[in-house]
Amino acid sequence: MARPRAQNYDERRREILSRSAKLFADHGFTGASTAMIAEVCGVSKALLYHYYSSKEDVLFDLLFYHLQHLVGVVEATIITTGDGRMRLLNIASSLLEAYRGADAEHQVQISSLKLLPKIKQEVLRNLERRLVAVASEAILLAVPTIEKDRRLVKATAMSFFAMLNWHYLWFRPGSGLTRDEYAALVTGLILEGTEKAAEFMTTSNKDKSLATKGVARSAAKRSAR
């Protein structure tokens, strides 16, 4: 006969995910065993299996709930803000606030998502893509001149997330910039720099093309002598 679910079943599952995130962040997913998960959660392996049937299921759920929360946070900015510049600033501020206390989950997302089976990876990748899509829409609203080059749109959105996603390595609350100040810095760098960067890319490509043609002509002259 199957064991009945406890009244606090969902709460205990979330607690397992939270403690497992720290364990995976400290030891790596491959370095953490089911026995270690049970130990940090203060339960037996048998009781742990009542909540999760495998270490892989624990990893998937903690990443799914983490990313689902982030998607909900950024999608709320679509409803509350129409202007692209303020929308991107609100996305940055909201994400940095959502990252508060979630360094372990974030670290595990970066290091261990790729260790899941492809079908589970795809579910999580779709959530990541939604995050990038919302940021891209905000960037395009604020800098519509880059719309003609979709490569630049994606590269700019990914650069935006790179500045936010790696902040946990150096950011210390109460020292240096606040989260809101850093959000404003990132947003300013992205929005003020994107259009100029696009112009620089065009100029740089032309200069490289001219330089290449010049080298080719010089080589042709030398071989003709």
C-alpha cells in the first residue's frame, strides 16, 4: 500500500530543493549523492524517495521552479511598463532582486542544466529563451535602429544577461553599488552603447575589408615581379 502524502508534502519538497541547490553548488551535481541529499535534508534515503525518486528529478525541479519564477518576474514588466528603456531597467532590477538569496540555484543552472537528459533540458531551455525574448523586445523598443540586424539583437540581449547573471561572483550587499544602482548601470551600458557599437562594427568591418584587399593587392604585385 502506497504511503499517504503528509500535509506539508509540497513544503517539504521545496525544502529539499533549496538544500539540494546549495549541495549541488558546493559539490557539483555529479559529486553529490542521494545519500548526501538525504543527510543535508535531515531525512533517511527511504523518506527522501517518498518525495523524489531520483537525484535527476531533484535537479530538474529546482531549475524548473527557479526559471519559472524568473519568467514570471520579467513578464510582469510587460504589463506594468510600455517604454522600452524603463522596461529594460525594470527587468534588470527585478531579476537582481529575484537573484537575492538564489545564488546556489543560479550557479546550478549555469553548471548543471546541461547534465539533464535532452528532453528535460529542452523544457528548461524554453524558459531561458522566454527570458531572452522579453529582454530582446525591450531592447528593440528602446533601440529600434538595430532591428535590421537580428544577430545584434540577440548578442545585445545575451550581453545584458551576462552582466546580470555573473554578478553573484563579485557583488556583496552593503559594499559598492546597490542592486538598483547596478541595474541602472547595466541598462545604461546596454542602451547607450548598442547603437554606437553597431556603428563601430560597421566601420570596423569596412576597415578590415579594405585592409584585406590592400594586403591581397600587395601580394599580387610581389608575385608579379
